[in-house]
Amino acid sequence: MTRNDPKHMSINQTRFSPLALGCGAFSGAYGPVSQDGVTSAVCEALDSGVTLLDTSPYYNDSEIKLGKALKVLEPKFPRSSYKICTKLGRYGYHSADFDYSAARVVSSVQESMRRLHTSYLDIVLCHDVEFVDLLQVVDEALPQLFDLKEKGVIRYVGISGYPLEVLLEIAQIQSKRGNPLDVCLSYCNLNLHCQLLEEYVPRLRAAGVNTIIAASPLSMGLLSEEGPPDWHPASPELRQAVKKCADLVHTYNVSCDHSPSKISLAAIAENYAFSYDSVDVHLVGAKTASEVKDAVAAYLRSRALKARSAGSYPNPIIDSIYKQIVENLRPFSRYTWASPPSDA
């Protein structure tokens, strides 16, 4: 097993594949999705050694689609061959749609297991913890999750969210109580336009967090040629800076015509994000087999390229474009948007 063989992606010390499939993309939030497409995407991921699958009840029918795919693929990929990460607590857009009560924790886990056709869950995270009072998380939801862990219903307990200071505060509370979190998932905080998570990794480790997951290397579609979805919370200034980067890539590709040297902003963004070794897992959303292939290829390239740590692209023109992109986005390296948003 080596990181250079996509068919045998090595399992890291936390026992999870270093690349995880974000099944939130199955929700339709990033474009139309078919059940056959989902099954093909999951098959490609598992075939490539991407064995951690992330979903949530909040992602529309993502759990249902993923569960159906896993059922179809069961003869080839038994339950022991992959790990499922799902979430609970968030069931809609507004703060009123959250429920972290102990009873809802139990029923949510049961519902997820039914939809995913499994008798246990590998990871369960409290979803978007910044939307609720902190005490609901640490005094209601997490104690119930750790109880379910003791009973063998789930194997790892954690939290997910956007504001890193909130994630750290909860991790520190759990550490002081002698029951540290197993997993912490942060999204959109380790990519071309924001590297804040890197500052928090040592502090999360000090609080006893064993597995740190960095999600969304494309910042929820922002770092792509197509541009972000309408609902994306990025500021106009950041959107404009990213568009400038996309224009750089487009100009280069036009000059290449049909050359195999064409590049994409998404690939450059993934190469950059995946080169961070301080986190345990990089989670990337993909809704088709081809998108999974692209993500795996980007991860494997990042192992050799090491773009973040003074690495360079073999093609000097592409390397120059990459460096311009980094400079264009440098002013936003500590930028974050409000979460929860004002309308939640």
C-alpha cells in the first residue's frame, strides 16, 4: 500500500483513508444527481481506496442515495470495507430546525442507520455546532453520543462546523471533562483562499482530538471555473478575486487550444489543499465517477507536487499562474464569513 497507487490509498494512523468522499454533493445542491450516478461515484471511490464516506440528514436525500448505492455494491464492497460518517442535530436551514436533545440524538442515529442499511455508524458528528447554545452540545448531545459509543452503536464521536474558535472551545471543554472528542470536521478553512485551520490544528490536538478532517478544498464550489452557487456566503471582494484567478486559467487554456497542458482552477485548488499534511483527512465532494477520479488524481499529484511547501509545477508557465493565484488570494488568508448567517 502506497499513497502513489490510487487503487491502494494508504490508511493513515487514524484508520481512515486520507481522502474522504463528501456525499453532500448527492443532495442536488451542486447540480442534478441520479441514483445511477451516485452508485457509480461510490463504486469509483471505494475502488480507488477512498473508504470514508461523509453524509448527513441535512443534505436532502443524500443518506438515502448513499444507502441505496451501498446496498447495490454490497457483493463487491461489504460493510467492513468502508466507513460511514454522518451527522445529527441539523435538519434545516434555520436555527429553529436544530435539535440537540438526547432523545433526538438517539432517534437521529436510528434513522440514519435505517437509511444507510447498517447496524452501526463509524463516525457521528454534531452538525454545525455554532448554530445552537454551546451547552446543548456539551451537556445534551455529546453525552448521549458517547453513551451510544459505549454501547457499540457508533465508534467515534465528534463535531463539525465553520467557526474554528467554536470548535476549539467545545474540544477544550470535552478535554477538561476527561472525555475528548474523537473527530473534528472543519470546512472551507484550509484551501487557496483561507488557511486558518492550520493555526488551530496544534490546539485541537492539545485538546485530545485524534482525527481532524478538512472539508471542501474548493470552498463549496467557489474555487472553480463555473463560480460559486448563488447561495455561497463569500463576500463580493473574495468572489472577484477568485474570478480574476479563473480568468488567468482561462486565458492560459485558450492559448493552449487543445493541448494536454490545459489546467483548471479546481485542480490547482485541490493540489494546494491536499498538500497540507497537518490534518488527517481531506474531504471532497463529488457526485459522479469522473469527479471522484479527478479528486483522487489531484490528491496523488499533491503528494509529489507539495504545492504549499515551496513545491513547483514542472511547467514553468503553469507554475507562474499558480503563484499569481496564490498572490491574488493572499489578502483573504484569514477571511471568514458569518456563521450562522443573519437570516438563519
